[in-house]
Amino acid sequence: MTDNKTPETEAELSGATPRRRPKADVLEVGGRKLSPSTLMMGHAFDPMLSEGSLKPPIFLTSTFVFENAAAGKRHFEGVTGKRPGGADGLVYSRFNGPNQEILEDRLGIWDEAEDALVFSSGMSAIATLMLALVKPGDVIVHSAPLYAATETLIGRILGRFGVTFLDFPAGATEAEIEAVVERAKAQGNVSLIYLESPANPTNALVDIEAVSRVRDRLLGDTNPPIAIDNTFLGPLWQQPLRHGADLVVYSLTKYAGGHSDLVAGGVTGRKAWIDPIRMMRNTIGTISDPNTAWMLLRSLETLELRMSRAGENAEKVCAFFRDHPKVESVGYLGFLQEGTRQADIYKRHCSGAGSTFSLYLKGGERESFAFLDALKIAKLAVSLGGTETLASCPAAMTHLSVPDQRKQELGITDNLVRISIGVENADDLIADFDQALKAV
């Protein structure tokens, strides 16, 4: 990256304007606000600052040269927290880098977020968030179920430091949520409300708006943030910041990455809550690496196309499963019964049913395993949101560590198969699932 221009302002002299970003990004044309899918092609990157490269290069460096000593001081004031908001320029790859910052700028567009951060994995994003916002003796209120590793982090790891938790089921009413928050408030300082919607792996939705109202009503004096794992539907089919959430968490490994070839995480949201998370990330070094960030920039360009195709495929596949004699039920958001609470939440919060769903077969583990072992096109693997179709048995795999009684309470039964539909031909997938069901 070269730039032979003479700095013209004090801000440029101090390094206050990151040089990899364009001075005037195009956000609208002819009075029309550009959509996220269009902005993914060039937002936050100026080719002329990188030898005219159409795409951002991969910046494989551990450290960055300061333009002058004053710039170095200013950047470290941001990195160390003496001045809020992070560094104004590039410092060291544990703190920031061109690929990561361009990615963060683009990631935040989907959620209309004030700021965004990227991490080395979804769990490092969740762990960094919680370490930044929760202290010993605090109480976390969360929806249930959560991804098994998240439950482990809250219950077993943070529990070692005196952090306790209370939870409510994903489909809880406002009154039920309020009762849990009342109990939590009596138990100690509620520093975080953590949600996952749809829940993994049951696909149950959480009423974010109801949680926000309860928080404002009962915890308005301390106003703890509401964070939500939006991996199953985000960022295309659900945008939680519009409904009262303060922070949105992603496993970018899933739909954002979309090709099952990287591991990463992200947090978007209000700057007031992002800043302390950034400080914690600076300290413990959970930032994504440049190569992964570059791959994610590539993937964001096709995110809308991939998610739309997968969603269309899932609708066709679930229609096939719905009436099959060997299927007990299908936990697909497109099948929610009109007039139910889940349908009401879906109508208010979501713009699409997604492509990951829960399939309950008639039988138990033996039938689930027979179905999975017979698949030819769909791959027997954990994860979701990739271009290929994946299937797994949560009770025996991703949620194996969850106690049996709790799994039963949460509906994570032996006959539950979680399926993530990819972008293959839908009729081919139906043929594969049909022959696999015959093996049950």
C-alpha cells in the first residue's frame, strides 16, 4: 500500500484517518440509499491506497509503521482506553488491521449497527463479550436453550468466579420473562441479558421486544445490555437491533462465511457497549486473523444470494418432510401455526424462515442414526449455513455434554435431527432424504 500524497490536515498528520479507507464512501446514488448487498462490493476500501487493487490485499504483518511519534501516541491512547473508541490508525495486529477493519465496517451495515468487531471464532466473540461486561457476583439472565458451549461458559466457567444465572424458555411470555428477571434482580446485580433466537437446536424464537420492555421496566436503573446470538437467521432474516437488542452476536463461520472453510465470530451493536468489548479483545487477543477476515470479505459479497437460495430450498424440503409417515414433526419457522405466540414473534421479528430446522423422526437414537448414515448428498457433520447441506443429531453430538434431564426439558431428544439446507438442487436433496427415510 503506497500513498505519496502530502498530508493536508492536522488529522492526517496525526494519523487520525485510517489510510486504507476512502475519504468519501458512496452510500447513495441519485438520492437512493444503497442496499447492503451493493455496499459489500467496495464499502470502506479505496483501491488507490493499495496500488489500485480491486479487492483489498491480505495484510500479513504483525505491526504497522507510524507516520510520526504523535500519531503513535494518539493510536495508543485509543488502544489503552485513555481515549474511547479504539485506535484512530493501525497499531499492531492484536488490536486491529486493514482486513479486519474493512470487514467490521461492512458487517455492521447489515444490522444498521453503530460499530462492529470480528473475532477468531463465535465462542471467542461470546467469551470476550461476557468477560468485558460481567464481573464476579453478577447475575446473567438468558433464554434457553443456548448453544451447548455457551451454556458451559456461563454455568461452569464463569460460575467459578461467582457468576450465577437464571434462564427462561425461548418461547416464554412477557409475564414469564418478568418473573425470572424479578428473581434475578433479587439475587444480585443483573449485568447481562443474553438471548439466542432461534434457539439451537429447537428453532424456538425469543420475543426480543418483550425482553426489552421487561429490562426497561425492572432494570432501568442499571440498564444492562441485551445481547443476542443471531447466527441462525442473521443478518438477512432477522435484525435484532431494530427490536430492542443492544448487541448482536454471530458465528461468522456459518452464513457469513458460508463455505465451511473458516472459523470466525462477530459482534455488532451500540458503540457504548462495543467499546468495552474492544478493550477486552485488545487485552486477550481474540481478534480474527487477516486471512480469515479477507475470506469473509469475499463471502459477504454473495451472502444475500446464498442465504436466499438456501431459504428457498429449505421451504421445498420441509414441505416434503411435513407429510412423511416416518416424520413426527418439523421445527421449521415457515410452519408456525397462525395465532400462536411463536407465529406472532416470527411475524414481528423475522423476514424469512431460514434454512436450518429441526426434524423429529418417529423413534429414537436408532432411527436418527439410520437416517443420518443413509444420506448420500447431505453430509453428516455439525455446523450450518454453508453452501452444502449438513445433518447431525444434537443430543448425541453438539449437545452431548448437556445433562439428560435438561435435554428432555428443552426438547433436545434422541429423535431430533438438525438439518442445514445448502444451495444444491432442491429436488436432488428431496430424493436423498426420501431414500434415507426408507432406511429407517
